[in-house]
Amino acid sequence: MPAIDLTDDALNQKKPENQREIETRALQGLMVSIERLQPRLA
């Protein structure tokens, strides 16, 4: 059982970083798509 607890802790520690990476990539993808559709509106 302790091994399972350690594994869960490791997964919980990795989850936030992976979530941030996924969100960052998604945001970057959106930014690129918007720039391609509407170049330099700002």
C-alpha cells in the first residue's frame, strides 16, 4: 500500500505541471491561429 501512496503523490505532483504545459500549448495555438486569421489588429 505505501508504494501506491508514493505513486499517487508522484502523479499528483506531476499533474499541475502537465496541466500548465497543455494549457500553455493550447493558448499559444490560439494566439497563432488568431494572428493568422487577423494579422496585427492591435
